[in-house]
Amino acid sequence: MLRNFKTIRIGLLIFIPFIFFSCASTPKDADSLSLFYPSSPSKDILRQQTDYFQDETPVVTSETAFQNLDSLLITFAGDLMAHKPNWDRGHYDEIYEDIKDMLLECPLVFANLETPVCDSKPYSTYPNFNVHHEYVDAAIDAGFNVFSLTNNHTNDQFLDGINSTREWFKQKESDTKETQRPVYACGLKTKPEDPLTYRIIKQDDWTILFVSITEILNTNSYSTYIDYIPPIKAKRQAFIQEIKKLQENNPHDLFVLSIHCCDPEYIFTVTDSQRNYYLELLDAGVDIIWGNHPHVSKKWELVPDENNVPRKLIFYSMGNSISAQRTNPSFAAPDTNRDYTGEGYMTRVRFVRENGSVRIALIDPIILTTYINIYNRYQIKVLNDDFISSLKTSRPVWSNYLQERKRLMEKISGTVIWH
């Protein structure tokens, strides 16, 4: 059981078992070093792969650290929103220009799509979202390819929107099935009486079981077409039994569960009831709980097994990947709750499979910001020192603001639950 624990705070980038702290993405250049030694192969083998320090200690780079291991790199991102400034701008590919290369480095990139996709209805903003297929195609072309479709806006366009979204993604899955980058989406039913939906994702000889649910809807209209689990004890316990059976019938290496949670928006704390429920889900066999809905980033928790081998993760909220909830940044007061909606994390996680067991070897959160450029176009930027410095001359107010926002976001760190 996982509920007896103590927590230890850890930094933004961790290699396990050694810890390395960073605020940037994993470097790609051959000269960059890590403190992680993934295995102990013979020096003859290492000499073929890496350079050496004078004492014959191997230089391990981000490209060689996992070279001899059976591993899989997955990225988990936040909400893809569709406020009017996001879709009214056009040129949707420009939204993702700054992160596209990083996304494409990972074969699987998860995102919560918080809007229906219905071409027969006009684009629509909050409180009843809708987009056309080209808005989502831009995200897919940038590298997002595993989508949660269950959230409080899933039925914004009622049954037409639910059916259109489901069918569009069904066709997209079929069209990309034999490509190098298949698309997957989960959470919508064809008929009300259908069981819980799920996806089996095959990648590099790994099998991932993916389920997406929501605990909250803005309206109950057509809720039976959505994988909707209300936050009621009896419903939660029934869901736990359902996922246990689902796992028994679907052998897998990893079980990823997306939860659009019932916690309040724009609040950074995690309720005890939600946390205890997540721990029950981990006990039931879930490996990664990927939470969304609050629109601000929250802490994450790494859960080792009884031998202190890191096995499981809880992401309580990744914040927004793209939105227009911060239309007027508080330049004089960057620490307002609303300003946190302008940032989020995408987190790369490296899983290693050894002797039939899977452990977590890398957690690499990268801070993203929704930047409003001089043409009033909203785009995703990696919030790092280089980007902040690039604005010092042309937009000093933005530069100073984002410097503080970066400092505040870096306070959101992870904890290890030892038990």
C-alpha cells in the first residue's frame, strides 16, 4: 500500500538514482554532462560510445545516458485551450514553433484538449468552446499525439460536438496508424451504454494502457457519452474496480490515467481527499496520474516501491500549455493567481524497463509561457534565461516580468513519497 509515507522535496530535473538540478531542458550538445551513470558496462564498451575524463571516468551526455537501456521517453503537457485570441490569430503553426523540436524528440506527447472539434459549427470561445480541425492539426504537426478529450468543456457543443470530436479523432487515428507518429485520443463513447473507453498504445516494443476521465462537467447534457466519474465515493470505488479488470485483460508496461479533477481552478493546494484517492488509484495499478483542470501548475510527487525504486508519478496539474487567460499580465504584481495561468510545464519522463519491471530514471520539467508578441499573437515560448534576455532591449517590461515569473514557477517542485 502507498498511503503510509513521508515526503522529501526534490528539484526540477532529476536523474535517478543520482539527482541533478536544473531549470532548463536536457541539453543535446555532446559537450554537456550529466551526473547520471545508468549502468556499469565494461570500459571497452563505454570507450566506443563516449569520451573519457583523465581518470577514465566516462563522459555521459544526454544522448548516451540511456543508450544501452531499454527505455522510453514520454512528454506530459498541460491544457491546450482555445480562447478567441488563440484561434482568431490564424497561423496556428506559429504557436508551437519554439517547442516543436523538443516535442518531436519524444515519440509520445500527452495533452489535454479543452475544446470540442466541430467543423460544422463556428469557432467559439469561453464559456462554450469550439474549434475546427486545423487548430488541432497544428498541435499534432508540432508533436502532440496523445490527447485527453474528457474535461468540463467536452460537451460545450452538446451531442453534435461530442460526436464530431470523437469521429474526427477516430479518422485521425486511422490515417496516422501506419506512420512514424500515430495519433491517439481517449474519453468519448459511441453509445451511452458503452463501457469505459481506453487506448492501447504500442511504442518501441512498449505497451501503454491509457484511460482519460473527467470528474467535472459544466452541464450534465449527454454526460453518458463521456468517461465521466463524479467525485462521489461509491462512483470512485466502482471506477477502481473497473480499472483493475481493465488491466487484467490488457497486459501493459505502463498505465497512464488522465484525470480532469474536481479541485477548484486557480488554486495551488491539493485537497486531502483528492490526494488519498490518487494513492488508491496507484495501489490499484495506475502508474502515472496526469491531472489537469486548475489552469495553474501544482507540485508533483514521485512514488517509489517498498525497495525505494522510483516507480510511479502523480502530476496534480501541469497548468496551461496554450491559453489566453492572461490577457493583461500584472507587470507590477507578477505573483497574482491569474498570472499563473500564463505558464505551465511540459515534463519529459524517461522510463527504463529491466527484468520485466519499469522504473523512472528521469523527470525533466520545462517551464512554458504563453507570450503575447508585438503583433498581439499568443505563442508558446520556453521560459528560460535566453528568451528573457532577448527581450531586455525591445520589451524590457516583459523581460522583467518574465524573469520574476520564472523565479516563481521554479518554486513549484516535486516531492518523493517514501513509504
